Amino acid sequence: MEPIIDKILSQTVPDVLVSNAARINAKSCHELALEDIKNVFNTNTISQASIMARVLSLMLKRNSGHLVTIGSIASFISGANNADYAGSKFALRGWHEAMRMEIRKTRKRVYTTIVHPYIINTTLFKGISSRLSLYFSSSLP
């Protein structure tokens, strides 16, 4: 994937980068192998932080851009069988907040937005529930 990103970034700097990745094992904490946890964090946190850092340096140099991070409501409130996912999205939220504060110190015209969607009714979240399910319909689009 990196050669593709290198090629794109050598030709252009995006005005807006929407960074979105999601992987979940849907297992209880005690059932997760170290490799399971690493795979989720590599997808949900490391890959997004890596691409944002690369694009951010180019946006700062150009003095314009907007970084949009797709996080998750799970970075605030978790449930059973999603500790790996919630932990990775919590880390991503921390990354985003630190990045935002660093950008602010530069006084450059680079902006950030983080979006925290609720659990979406897809196969990715099959068997996952949240304490918020008490308040929201589980048949979300």
C-alpha cells in the first residue's frame, strides 16, 4: 500500500483527507490472541495515524488542508466483545486530539474534524452491542 500512497503524494496533496478504517474480532478479551489485537490496532489506529502524519506534513507546508478522522462512539463507551476495537478507536481519538493541538500551535490553515459514528448495522458489528443500545434502535442503517 505504501508505494501507491507515495506515488499519489508525489503528484498531489489532497485538500481533504478522510481517514477511515475498521476491523474488529468480536471476541471476549480473554479469547483474543496477541496477533488478533495487533491486527485490529494496525488497521484501526496505526494505518490511519501513519497516513495522516504523512499528509499533514504536506498540508502544513502548503498552509491549507482538512483532515477528517472517522472514529467511533466506542472510543467513549464500550460493550462486551469489542475491547480490541474500542481500545483502537480510543487510541485514534487520542492521536487526533494531540494532532489538533499541534496544528493549532503552528497557526497554519489546516483543520481537523473527528466523527464518532454509532454502531452501524453491518456484518462488521455482528454480535456486538453497546450500553447505548438501551437508548438507540439496534436496526440502524
